[in-house]
Amino acid sequence: MKTSHKGMKNNEKDWATSLEHLKATLDAFHVPQNERGDVLVFVERTKSDIVEV
């Protein structure tokens, strides 16, 4: 993740927007709460590799 996002200058606003889109997608596909939580925990772990500024 770090290598593929290096230099993109993603910030907190970009991160928040991405999470909004992810949550909307999970809603649209009616992903059950347990699986939804697993996905969000996994994605949250990647934040430090993606957000640079």
C-alpha cells in the first residue's frame, strides 16, 4: 500500500471521502454487519500507508 500510494499526497479529507464511498458500497450490496466490520477494520489498518499529509 505504501509504495502504490507514495507521492499521491492523500490527506485526511481524501481518506474520509474514500471511507464514505466504501460504506455506501457496503450498504448497496447489503453486506452483513459482521463482514462490514471486518472490511472496515482491515481498511483502517492501511491508513498510515495511504495518508501522507
